[in-house]
Amino acid sequence: MRITKINLSLIISVFILTFLSLDMHAQALMMSPENHWLPALNANVKQFVFEFEKSTHLSLNLPQGKIISDQVDFVGRFSMTSLASGAQGFDLAFIIENAEVLAKNVQIHLSMTQDLGFGSATINLNVQCAAISIRAKKTQPMQAVLDRQFAVQAFRLNLSKDDIETNLIGCNSITGLDGAVQAKAIEFIQAQVVNAELHKALNVEISQQLNKKLSEFGRALPILENTMSLKAQVDTENRLWIMAEEAAEGERFTPTEIEMASSSAKPVILIKKTYIEKMLLKYLNFEFEKEPIFSKFNSGLQKLTCSRWSQFFAWPSLMALPKCFNMEMRSKLQDVKLIDPAQMRFSLKLQSWSKAVDQNKDIAYFTAGATFSLADMIADVQTLSGKHYPEFISWSGRSSRISMSLIKSALQDFVNVKLGEMQKNEKQAAKISIFNFKKSKIISPDTLMLQLN
């Protein structure tokens, strides 16, 4: 079985859980019914063994006395066997093994009533030990009751004295006591240290580990993978809600939209049109800005740079440059708009700049309008306008006329090549695979509800 340290960085299909009110001020919102997310979490946590290591101090004040230690180290590992709905939230069953508590520089002050055969007497123990080691000798089954934020509310561990091995190291007086008194003192120390401190350490680790496992569920969804802000909660019906990106007042989901999502029997995502647009703008620009178009690799631009005949009729100012000069064209998306939610069709506004690289001359800039669908990832450049940099026209002394047909063809090829590269790159394609949904429904002009596969 795989052993996982506290830092869990690679986990698949898990969730984030941080308590919020149901105001859900988000631009993307996922709802998963209990019968979908809870089995997925169960299947995932069973694959891992969690190691824990914790250091603290001990100061127990009890009616019978007190136990003090300036350093207590806990080590062990546990694995979760099942998580189920319970009356107060969730019931967790797990096992713990190799658990050990090591307390150093221990002071024990204990009042005990001992039967002496002819009566009883109170014995006051004042013991100092260099260390006390308490170790579980075998794997122990355990149970915990968790609330809907996965904080431990109750903890059940029934350790018998035969299950625990206790070693007292460097103690000043307990070893000389009567055997019955010594056994009773050791039993008291075991019970208090295990109940007060081992339980506390396990409570923290269980909550942390479950929440770390849960924290990756949203990021396993491509739409939320790179989202900086993820918040979620389990509601009173044990539906899991995951929220992405804080929304401004006018961008928030309405109570009606949230109610439509909550009534679904399948996992769904509510998503704002503006959120999809921003996400695509970011991902597509990552591809578009990686490398420019160079005329020597593009037949249309090469024709413009090498043919004086084409330059005369299509772009006269280029005749001032050497024949077959090296033209560079860089492009960046300025805007992405969802124009057909049913077909996931978008419009693009592309800004491009051309430059004569060897002459270090900025030549012209262009604005193109295009549309494309996520179904086929093929763009159609529909509009194109361009204008020279004034400095280049002054330098060339030529006409400012530019024919757009060859430029349009070059940009058309560029956009489609970039879309094709993104589609072929599994990692990049996964970022927009949210749109590989089973059903979609437009529930308001600005909101879509997608049923996940």
C-alpha cells in the first residue's frame, strides 16, 4: 500500500471543503450530490496510508494529580477504511498502526487510594522521569464522528492494557514501589496521555488529511484546475458545493439558479458566460503569444516580402525594404465573446503587429475579427483592418494602401494552426475539456448549467 506524507501534491478526483454560507458569490459553481462525491472520496482515500509526526508539550491537570512534559513527540500512520453519512455528519472508520508517544522530561504528581488489606491509604507520588514511551503494539481499529466540515466531533479508541507497551526511562522513584501501585500508576499515565494527547494529534491529522484530499477535487476539473480561489461546503442534504473565483455584485448567481443546480440528480456546473470568456482568453493567448509568424515560413507573407509585383499591387510601402526581407508578425487576443452557448461558438478579436526584423522597423498593425467553435476548433477570420505605423510611412515615402487578402490568409492559417496545436496537446486540450459535457442548458442570458459526464 502506498504511503503518503503530510504534503499531498498529486491526488486525483478529490474535493476542497471550507465552511461558507450559501451566498455562493462565485463565477463558477459546481454541485455534486452525495451519491456521486462520497463514493469517489471513499475509493480515493482507501489507496493511501497517511504518516503523521507531531511535537508539542504536555500539561495535564486532573483531580488525581498532574502530568507535565516539556516535549512530547507523536509518530504513527493511519489508513481510512470507510466514510459514511451519519446522524451528525459523517462516520469515519480507520486503522492506526506504529503509533508511539514519547514524552521527555516528565513530572508526575499523582494521588492514589490503595487498598492495604486492613484498610486504604492515600499515596502521593512525585515522580520525575527522563522519558516515557507509550506504544501501541498492534494495528488498532478506530472510529470518529465528523461534522460537515470534516472536523472530528467524537473519537472512539478502545485500547486495552494488553494493547499498549509503556516504558519509563530514568524515573527517580516509581520503580521501587509496590507492584500493584506501580501498575496502577502506569495505567493512569497511559490513559491520560493517550486520551488527552494522542487523540488530539489524530483529530488534527484526520481533518487535515481529509481536507487535503478534498482540496484537489475541484482542481481535477479542467475548468477549475488553475483557479486561484476555490471555496466549498457540504450542505444539510450532504450535497457538495465548490465555488471558484469571487464574483462582483452583478455577476453572482441568483437564488433561482442555485436552486436549479441543487435539484439536479447529477453533478452540474453553473458557470458565468464572462468566466468562460476570461478562461479561454487566457489559455488561447498562452498559445498565440508563444511564437510569431515569420514570412520565410508562411507562403502568403513570403509572397508579399519577395515579389515586387505583389508589393506594387497589394502593399506598396514594402518596396522600400530589401527583397525577401524577414517579416515578423506577432498576435495577441484582445477579446473573446461567447456568441452561441448551445454550440459553444465564440468570437475573437485579434491584434497583430508586423515588423521588418533585420531593419528594426515597425511596419503596420492589424485588427481581425474571427469566430470558432470548441466542437471543431477551426476559426474563420471574417473581418480585417490595418494601418501603417506613421514612422514607417514617413521612412518609406510610399503609399499607405494595404490590401488585406494575403494578410487575412496568413492570420487565418496562424489562428487555425494555434487552435490545432492546442487540440493536439493533451495538457492544453484538457484545460477546455469542461466543454465535453453531457448536457448544457442556458438558464439565463449570462449563466449556463452543464451536466458533467
